[in-house]
Amino acid sequence: MQSTRARTPWQSHDWKVKTLESIIPGGGSKLAFTCRACERKFTHTTANNRAWATSGDGTPLADEVTSRWLAQSCPGRPAKGDNKDRLTFKYPSKPVQPE
Ligand SMILES: [Zn+2]
């Protein structure tokens, strides 16, 4: 375990930042944060300082995934359960069909 004292879990990631929209309605910018180490991806809005987890194409993931990912320090490499987490969308496009 490396020491993460005085660093928030957010700061533990090695972010690559991309501007999605430089000015959004209501002010501020919308940025895409992708970690080079664990490949987790977040969308961040600067005006209200909110961030949420997204799938690879920027689709918002469930709040449960967002809070878990935000609470964890960078695992340093893609974590095992992440691919499953990336399928848990905040706004499901259709109801889950039982097999
Ligand atoms: Zn990371």
C-alpha cells in the first residue's frame, strides 16, 4: 500500500483531461477525466464542482458506482469489477429483461 496521506482519492488518479464543452448552460465547463492507470472515466462540471462516473463513451453510470469510484483511491490498474460497473447506467435505456 502506498501512502495516500493528504491526498484525496480523486487526486490519486493520473488524470488525462479533455474539454467536452467549454461553456455549458448555467456557466462553467464540462470536462472528461480519464485515468491513465485504472482507465476509470468521469465527467466533471466546474460550475458546481460535480463529478460522476461514466462508461467509455461518456454515458453516466449509476450513483452507486459514482460514489464508490469517488471514494476509492486509484487502484493503479483497471480493477476487476469495473467492466461490470460500466454496464450499470444511471438512466437505463430499457428495462432489464430476465433471462
Ligand atoms: Zn486511476
